[in-house]
Amino acid sequence: MEQYPAIEPYETGMLDVGDGHRVYWESCGNPEGTPALIVHGGPGSGNSPGSRRNWDPQRYRIIHLDQRHCGRSTPAASDPATPLTANTTRHLIADIEQLREHLGIERWVVYGSSWGTTVALVYAEAHPQRVRALILVYLLLARRGDLRWLYHEVGRYFPEQWQQFRSKVGIGHQDDLLAGYNQLLNESGDANVQREAARAWCDWEDTVRSLEPGWTPSARYQDPDFRMQFARLVTHYFSHDAWLTEDQILDDVHRLAGIPGVIIHGRVDTGNPVDMPWALAQGWPEADLRIMPGVGHTGHPPTLENILAATERFADAK
């Protein structure tokens, strides 16, 4: 299967969600088609126009939303002086519901990738009556152990790079690098310290994926504004356990009953181990779990093929 041709939005807007935040949204494809919301990863990545091409523009009303403080939403976390108050998972879920109501949508297909799967699942468990189907790619449950794996335990594969990553924080934070980097990026108040920490953080994010087949360094991490936006938001969320209780998503998985879904995950995803999608699927019998051998956390033909098959499957979901 091939991606659909590139398209441009037929409608865009800035939604005032309160707390001084205005979130960017756009609609593409067919205004009368099946509504589908794309929830981006990160936290802090913002949406990518290329993701529009995974949806049939004749059959879908494709909706993007830039989460608070990133992408084209304002204020931007790329300004190191911007405070990140009033930005929690609870706020993101409320923003999604406000956008749904603003657009006059009753129910939609919800797609998430990486951190976007966390948000999509929390949203679906809070508002199951609003979800026609779920498509989840590179699943992240965002439990404390999952996050510690990503920034501590996986360092056993990269001892030299992890030592360098760890050395940037003070002695008091070396056993909790999320708290240490959150302090540097969001509490230090020193723009130079923030810039250095953002670079070190993004270098580590790249390192974690570097063993995966076909890996290349992320071009986005060469952009100092993106580095700042991304690193500040990731550490803000993950140092607070994403404002989720431990095992919240698995504890509430029964709320997904009756919602069909596809979970797409790489067997050799070094950052997001495959036990996370497996655990979710055990409590969600409607889920179609697709584990791809030899695939990691970055885009590969098998990932794209599974995404295109899933969007085709749910194009007429009611």
C-alpha cells in the first residue's frame, strides 16, 4: 500500500482553551467523511503534515491538534522564559473534548503515536462514548518503570553516552535524571543552562534509537527551537509521571470495552519495550495487536503498511 497524495487543510483555527492557551487545529480531506483525530507524540513534538497522507482524503475528515506549548499553539515552550503551568495530561484531555465540541463532532476515530498513544488511551478511557476506534502506534503506557527504563535502564546498552547524559545534572539528581533535567530546563531560569540541557536531552533521545534498523539522526534535533520545546515538555511531563497514577491505563482498560482498535509496535523498539502493548491487549479483547519483527520506534515499511491497513479498516467506523 502507498500513502495518499499530499493535501493541505481546508480549515484551520486557534482554539482558546483558557489559562492563556490557544491551541492550533486543522482539518483536511472530506468535511463529510469519518472524523479522525491525530494525537501527536512527544510530549512536545507537534504535528507533522506528512501524517495526513496515511488517511484516505475522500473518506476521512482528518483533524490535527497541536498540544499546549508546542507546534503552532501558543504560548510556545521554545521560549525558555515561558512557564509551563496549566499544562498537564488533564488539560490535554479537556482540550481534545473542547475541540470535538467546537467542530460539532459526535464520535471520531482516534490515532496516537508514542506519547500520543498515552494521551489517546487516557482520552478514550475518560470518554469512551466519543471514540469509534483506536489506532495506536509505538505504544507508551507512561508508568514510572517505563519512563525509568527510557532514561536510566536502557543506558546499559550505551554506557559511554549515558554517563555523559547523566553528568549534566548535579550529584543530587543523578539517581533521578527526569527530576534533574526538569530542574535545569524548567526551574533554573538560566537560558544558557536550558539550551545546554536541551541539547544533551535530545542527544540522548537520538542515542536510544540508534541501535534500531535503518536509524538516522533526527533532523528536528538540529533546530534549537525544537530542542527547547521538546526537552522542556518531555521533562515537565515525565518528571511528574505524566500526571497519571501508576498503572492507570491498565487499571481502566475495561472502559475500552466495545471499542475496536489496532496496536502497531516494533519488536525491537529499544525505548518502548514490547511488553507494554502486550499488557494492554490482555485486557482489551477488541484490540488487534500487530508486533512487527525487526522493527523499532522509527518509521519502516511494515509500520506504514499496518497504519494504512488500519485507517482503511476504520474508514466507515460508526
